[in-house]
Amino acid sequence: MSDDQQYLHLVFGGELENLEDARFKNPEELDIVGIFPNYKSAEKAWRGKAQSTVDNAHMRYFIVHLHRFLDPDGDGKLG
């Protein structure tokens, strides 16, 4: 990717059915935290949400590298 590429990241989470799989109990109730312009800001948001739900072992938050879906070849062009 070129230096002018955006490195978008999605932060979201929800309650898992069990601790072994990334399968959500209620997908329609996912918490979409937001889309962030870089990993650093996404990680900060993820960390805040993860720490605020530490008492619920089934609650998990994830960071998705959206830029990898938009540009899977890394050539700066839409996939």
C-alpha cells in the first residue's frame, strides 16, 4: 500500500455463545464501536470497550482491518 492509503479499522463486539468459538449469541445486538483511521486509535477504542466489559467473560471485542478487505492485494486499488 502506498503512504497515502487509508488504514481503516472497524471495532465491534458482542456476547459469544461459548468461549471456544467466535460465534455471537445475538448478532443483531452487536456493539459497533466505530470505524477508525488507523490501528492506534482502533486499539484505544477496543481496549476501552474490552476493559469496560471485563466482568462478562463471554463479551468480546474485535478489531477488523478493513483496509485489507478493500485492498486485498495491497496494490492501492480496490479489490
